[in-house]
Amino acid sequence: MITGASSGFGAAAALGFAAEGAKLLLGARRLDRLEEIAAAAVKAGARAAHVHHLDVSQTASVEAFLAWTRGHTGYLDVLINNAGGAEGMDTVAEGKDRDWETMMQTNVLGVLRVTRAALPLMTGNPGSTILNIGSVAGRTAYEGGAAYCAAKAGELQITRALRLELNGTGVRVSTVDPGLAETEFSLVRFKGDQARARKVYEGLQPLTAEDIAEIMVWIASRPPHVNIDELVVKPVDQAAVYKVFRRKA
């Protein structure tokens, strides 16, 4: 099961797991994009790829998605909590409620809602994996990122708490925290400003969605007794949030 599967890490994960012959249950708000990803996943080797509308910011939508899920399977091997993202880079003094609420609803409450709903399909399946997509922003704060950094720090602590709560069930809990990765992330953050979004990656070689998907497949395919707790991954050109090497044009 992959949330936010219509683009970015979620779409790449769908194709990555498809190549391993997985059966996919894909959720996102953009059904047209989901259907395209599902078709590509089947061509890539998925045993099946089913899609359903999912808005993780709405409890009713999450519950409807899980009811639909139970119509396809009685258990889950892998849950990928990928839906999320950033909205704006305003300082706290200039921040907007709508942006803050969107980030908290998707990155924090969405992870909680989906996991709560999915757990009954996982706790009886030792070796299953909950894989949350975090960010280096959850570990290091930066100007203009107060709400997003707080949201991803929340995801990290949810992951850690879940690992304690599920100890003894055999369910594995991991977080993958990427640095600079070129997806639609910056385009969404900057409200469709393509020039500003491109500038984030200017002069460097960022991670790709496929890089992160490969890592997710690797984590989920470890032996059942092995849990990859936390994995931080950055491009070589990014030594830290504030330390980035950019080549001159």
C-alpha cells in the first residue's frame, strides 16, 4: 500500500515494487495520475495494481480507502506512508495558517490516520513493514522551514514511538529521510513557480525518486528479523542542509 502514489517517491516506489512482482494498492487525490502509474506498474511486472482516491488529511477518506483495501486483501506486507510535502517558505512571522495546516495534516496526522487504519492488516503478519518517508528537515531546522521541519520531526517521532508500541508483533517500522531530491516537491512548495523550483537544484546532482524507491525496496526485502530503523540519504553534493556544492555553469 502506497499513499501519495501519483508522483514523486510514491510513483517511483510503485514501479520499484512492481519490478519485484508485488500486488499494489495505490492511493492519492489525483486519480488520473494514479491510473497512469498503475498501468505502468503492471507493465513493469506488478501482479496487480489497484487505485482508489485517498486524501490523508480526511479521516473519512482514509477509512474508505482501508475498507476498499480489505476488498482486495486480508493483510499488508508493506505500508508506505509517503503522502506529504511542504507548502511555502515563509518565516514564522509571515506564515499562513493554510500552509501550516496542510503540512501538519498530511505529514503528521495523515501518517497517524493511515497507520491506525492499516495496523489490523499488519499486526498478524510478522515481517511486514511500515515505511515512513521523512526528511533531513526533521533533523535540522532552517529559516523558512519552521512548520515543515516540525512536521517531519513529528513523523520521525511517530516512527520511533510506533517501533516501541509494535515491539513483539514482528511488524517492522522504518523511516527514510532524504536530502535534496528532484521531484515535484519544490514546485509544490513554491506554488508552481518553476524558475524558483529549478534554482533549488541548480549546479548540483540531486537524488532522484528512483534512488529513494530502490532504498525502500531494499528495506522491505530484508530478512524478517532485520529492521532498518532510520536511513538518512543525501546526494554527494549535499554534505549538510546548509553545505551544498554547486558547479558553475
